[in-house]
Amino acid sequence: MAAVGQTLRLLGSALGAVGGLLVFVEFFQTPSYIGYNRDYDDYELDMAPQEVQEHSWIGRTGGLLLGVGFALLFVGTLV
């Protein structure tokens, strides 16, 4: 039974690490409503509320993996 708990904790740690990396990548993405104009060396905002995407699937997947990783660490500790 201890081997199952250890396996769950290791799996939780691995998923948490991958999820944390994906969330880290998400922080460095430019939002969809910001554009860069090379001619004027300037940024421009193009905001239409129905088209704005605040987060990508990378960040959402990372958050989900972090949650699952913490849950597996918790269950592995209880087992």
C-alpha cells in the first residue's frame, strides 16, 4: 500500500511540475488584443469585448494539471 502512495505522490509532483511550467509560459504570452507596429515602434490596443482572450489553452491546461497534481499529492499522503 505504501508503494501506491509513493507512486501517487511522484505522479502528482510530475503533473504539478508540468502544469507550473505551462502556467509560466502563459505569463509571457502577449494578449490577443495587443499588437506591435514596427513602422512606428509602438504598441496598439485593439479591444473589441467579444474578441478579447485573456488566457490561452496553455494556461488553462497548466492550471488544471497543477490542481490534479496537488490532489494526487494529497491522496498519496493519505494512502
